[in-house]
Amino acid sequence: MNDKEAKLAVQVQPNARRNQLLGQKDGVLQIRIAAPPTEGKANRELAKYLGGILGIAKSRVVIQKGARAKRKLIIVKELDQDRMTEIIDKAAREETGEA
């Protein structure tokens, strides 16, 4: 992994009413995604949603492990680990009303 690449463990709940960050639990980011888990729709929506939060193209959000599971390991290109964590934490606080 180079310094412009970050790893992110996520647990996805598909078929939600809307896309939403729920915060971290045991080091895993909890995310609700409005798309169904069929034909890769939830994965595509996850990449688009995370890309939007992080300010990068959805193509820079790559599912390394767990493409067919609720728990996934995401590689985020173009951001270092510290910056990605800072952006995700701020967005999660805003979503949950803690900011």
C-alpha cells in the first residue's frame, strides 16, 4: 500500500430508506445503503456514496474483499489513512447529529 491509499472496513445494510453513515463499531464503519444487494447495485451505490463523502471519484473506491458480503474491506485511492479517517469521522458525526 502506498501513502496515497487507505483501507476502510465497512459493514453495509442494503435496502435502507436512504444512504447514511451510522458511525464506527469495533473498528468497522456501519453504513446504510438505499440500493438492493442484487446485481452489484449496493456495491456501486456504496462506491458512489463514499466517493461523494470523501470528495473523490467513485472509481477510486475499490472493494478489495467482501463484494458479496455485508462486511467489506475497501481500498480508497488518492487519500492517506489519516485524512480519510478524519473526513469519515466528521461526516459520521454530522449524520448522527453529534457535530
